[in-house]
Amino acid sequence: MESKRVYLDNNATTMLDPNAKELMDSYFCQKYGNPNSLHSFGTETHTAIREAFNYLYEGINAKDEDDIIITSCATESNNWVLKGIYFDILRFGEKNHIITTQVEHPAILSTCRFLENLGVEVTYLPVGENGTLDPSKLEAAITDKTALVSIMWANNETGIIFPIEEIGIICKRKNVLFHTDAVQAIGKIPVDVQKTQVDFLSFSGHKFHAPKGIGGLYIRKSIKLTPLFHGGEHMSGRRSGTLNVPYIIALGEAMRQATLHLDFERNNVRCLRNRLEDALLEIPDVFVIGERSLRVPNTILVSIRGVEGEAMLWDLNKYGIACSTGSACASEDLEANPVMSAIGADKELAHTAIRISLSRFTTKEEIDYAIEIFKKSIERLRSISSSY
């Protein structure tokens, strides 16, 4: 069989949108001035930067009184929110409590553990068997010591969408700041910061077809947040460092394209995802985590009994198919997928998780090829498995 190249790891990173690439190209060698400079080389970038910011604001329904600060990625944005809240509120002791979930991205969980070393109390809320969060558990966990709730909009492995609107209402009622990591939501489902009442929202451009190395942080009504970086008055003094003009322009265009293609995601991408998922579920002892109606349109987290995730990943790679797995060779032992463990999957299944994630550039021909290869790989690996 002729091998093809099929990329189904879009929750890890995406290809650069051709429209975004075309717009950014001239800002490397022709219009390369520092936008903070007063001469024409600097000022000729201003119109494109303003347009890019307009697209970012429109994409998440931010208002003029809100801030969107350019960062290097959502990891930086997440760190900034949690550590900024530490310096502004938590270190004084009157409020010293943060609430998050057990299935957050490591950028949140690792930062929370860092803050615990500084004396901050952190509650890690569990999720149910379907991977979702019960808002009543959040409400019960909030105390008069709680300063911040940080809960992702959509999970990076399962694709499960969290009840962000309900969480926002609870936080508003309890007078607690609310941050969401929206990395896996933007470009897949509508993201409206007004409707959901979030105070802070993190995003990474490379998850919705912008370049790697650029992201942002939304801050409602310019809420005070101690900067991570000092040294200049860039971004109104909130984040020092010369602006990455080509990437900002690409980020804005990628946001515009992502917003324009939301119906395509909901209909076409979902249809291709379901086509692949249906084919996998026809195979005995194959399980998909989370109801379709609760997931973003592009994501499948599948467990295949009797097939180690690492083995499946390498078998698919031989045929040019790129997916990912939560298992990793830490030493001689394979680590179980932490999200699978958090939702209560048995140990064997937690080692078999494969994440499949499509984009709007995925084609039906690619999905049909992937179905064929998945079936052959499962049959081959089960035939040599000692546990099946």
C-alpha cells in the first residue's frame, strides 16, 4: 500500500493559514521597523497592527475597555494570571485559595504546584466519568479565602467543553476572579467573553492556524495584574518587549479566518470526525471518551483494549498518520494518560489512549485512508498482544 501523510494531531499544533502567511510575509524584510519608533519605518506598521487587534477583539467579543495583551503563548498567559494574582492578592494572606481542576493543562497544574510551595492553597476539582465538571462542586469549593478560579474552556485531550457560562455566573455571584484557558476552544466553537463573564482568557495562536510562538491574554476592563516582564512601556506597560509585528498580523488574520469558519467546523469538520469515530466504534473493545454533544467538533480520545498507545502511535506513523498519545516512556515504564486516570478509567485502558484531532484542512480522503490504516494496525497489534 502506498503510504500517505495525514496530520491528525491538530490539538498539538496546526498548519499556518495561507492567508495569514501571505499577510505577514512583507513585514519581515520590507516593513520591518520597530512599531514604537517615530520614523516612517516604525509607523508604517501601525495600520496593520490595529487591524489585527480589531480581529482579536471581534473574535472573542472583547470591548474597548478590555485589554488583549500579546504574549508568546498560552503557557505564558496562564503563568501570568496565576503568578500575577499571587503578587496582587494571594501573598498578603487575606485570600490565599485557588480552585482549578484535575484535568487542566500542565501550564496550569505546574504553576499551581509552584504556588503551593509559596503557601497558596489549591483545590483540584475532579471531573465525572464523562470528563465534565459539575458546577455545583465548584460552588461548594469556593470559600471567603478564594481569590481565583481557573478552569479550561475545552479539554486538550478529550475535547470536552466545560460549562464556562455557568462557572462565570457562580464566580460573579461569589465575587471571585475567573480565568479560563481557551486554547482548545478558539476556532472550534464560539468564544464570547461577555456572555461567559470571564475576567481572564488565555490563547495560543498555533492552535488556530497562526504561527507558533505567539498568543494572548484577555483582561476584562483592564483589571490590575502585576506583569511578569518589566523593562519598557510596550502593551501599555503590561508586557515589556518589542512587538513581533509579522506574527501579530498573522495572529489577527488567523483569528478572523477561525471566526469565519466556525460553521464549517460545526458542520464539515464534525462530520469527518464522526465518520472516523463511527468506523472505530464498529471495532470490538474500542471506546471513545465523552459524548459527542459535549465535545468540540474536531477531537476524539479513543482507547483500544489490548493495544498500547505507544505501539499504536508508532504503527500509525509508519503509514504517515500523525496522532498523539498521553502515554510516555518516562523510563522503562509507560505512564498512564492522566486525563483517563482522572475520569476513572481502568489502568489498562488508561495506557491505550490515542488522541485524534482534525482541522478545517482535513479532507474526506485523508479520513478514509486513516480508517483503513487504523483497522489494519489494530488487527496487527492485537494479534501480537499478550493482554488481548
